[in-house]
Amino acid sequence: MPKEDLISVLLVDDNVTFIRIATRLLNSHDGIAVVGAIRGGEDALAQAQDLQPEVVIVDTSMPSLPGGLGFIGRLRSVLPDVWV
């Protein structure tokens, strides 16, 4: 499948095991590509802007991501079409 036909996904979670398992599961499906995984914090917003994913899967209760749900609002302000 051509790269442009893939749904790009960014994972944001402080649980390394979740990131590893989710990456393996998502990448095993045709049409989906995990383009990045980050353990939270302010880097998550910068990473999302750099990678421009179509979907962001985010753990909103991470201590390193203050405001949890507020992060989603900030994410949508820079990537208004992203699915969360």
C-alpha cells in the first residue's frame, strides 16, 4: 500500500508497555502506520506538529501531561483536523 494511503497515528502515553503493544497491533493492520510514539509532556505537541498525524491516541491522565484534556484543545488548535 502506498505510504500516502496509510492512516498515520501518533501515540502519546507514559506507559512503555502500552506504546510497544499498541504500535505492534496498529502496524499489523493494512492501512495504518504508527508514525511516532512519545511519553508525554510538552514534547507531544511539538512532535504532533512535526509529524502531522491524522490520528492521535493520547492518555489524558499522565502526570507529565499537565491539564490532560486541555492538551487535546491545544492539539486541536495547531492540528484542527486531527482525530483524537
